[in-house]
Amino acid sequence: MVTQEGYLFLGGMTLLFFFWAYGIIRFLMDVKNIYIPKGRQYVRGRRRLKEEKEKEKEREEKERQLY
């Protein structure tokens, strides 16, 4: 037979499990909705800067060849 302390223990563990599960789910949602898009944006920006740098280099090279 379960005592009053047993019921308190089970209730407390259930409550702690709820907050633990909520924390894991919230973390995964943050990763999906915040960190992954920010990472993709960072990579796109780096690629764009690299492409602009290459275009600038080609333009300078063409200018040198003209003179």
C-alpha cells in the first residue's frame, strides 16, 4: 500500500518530469526555429561575401589587362 509520502514522491517526480520534458522540447524548438536559420543565414552571407570578392578581383584583373 502506498503511503502519503509515496503519493507526494510520485506527484513530485511527475511534476519534475513535466518540466524536464518541456525543457528538452523547448530547446529543440529553439534550435529548429532560431539557431538553424541563423546558421544558414551566416553561411549565405559568407558565400555572398566570397562571391563579391571574386567578382571584384576579376574586375580589377580586367582593368589591369585593359591598361
